[in-house]
Amino acid sequence: MKLKKLTNGQRLSIILSFTLVITSSLIFSKSYFNNKEINEFSEGCFNIGGQPVVEMSTLNLDYYFSCEKSK
């Protein structure tokens, strides 16, 4: 079996494709785990009689969480 040599354009295309897949996977996993954390924090806040306050950035990559207790 004879292997075909790749051109520079083909190499660049393969590298960019892998980079896109890896970057997308990292963004998805960060967003997913932030969402899981927010849900757990919210449940804990409700359990102590508080009201969760959540501010999320684009794609849920960063968030602010606060638990406001009723007086």
C-alpha cells in the first residue's frame, strides 16, 4: 500500500479541524459542569430557605452565584 503525501493545505485543514473539535469539547464541558454546579448550589440555597441569585455570561462559561436569605 502506497501512502500519499499531504500538501500543506491538507495538513493545515486537518490541524484546524482537530483544534475546532477540541475547543468545542472544552467549551461544552465547561458549560455543562458550571450548569451542574449552579443546580447544586441552588438546591442547597432552597434547602436553607434562601433565594438563589445567578448571573451567567455567554455560553455559561462564567457565572456569579449568591444565596439571599429571607428575613
